[in-house]
Amino acid sequence: MPEQDEFARRKSHLIAVVEQELPDFARMCRDDGADIVLMHQDAFAASLHEDEYNLLGMAIKFAGMHDKHVQIIPGNREPIAV
């Protein structure tokens, strides 16, 4: 049971962080009307800080918990393949 308790604690922590730091993103993930969440590549880690990378990973995991696909769109000057 301790492993289950630890997993539940980590899951609760992830949810709390995403809800606090990314409330709009959390709302989009809970929206039943969309299967894909779009993100601009500079929405996270624009200044290349490690904690931003961690938050990006948490956001992707949170989206997956809500059955959402995450699509990263490139910077303004980069081409988008169609």
C-alpha cells in the first residue's frame, strides 16, 4: 500500500501545481469539447530554465490524464507543416 499512497501523493501534487501555475491550461484540459490542446513552443521554457521544463512535463502529463493530445506550435518565424 505505501506505493499506492506515494503515487496518489504525486498525482495530487501534479494536479495542484498545474491548477495553480497554469489555470487556463487546466481548464482547457477539462473541456470536453476538444481533444487537442495547442501550445506555443515559447509558452514554456522560453528562458531555458530547468523548472520550466519540469512544468512543461507536468502539463503534458496533466493533459494525458484528461485524455487530451498536446500539440506544440512553433515560433512565429518557423514554418508549420500542413
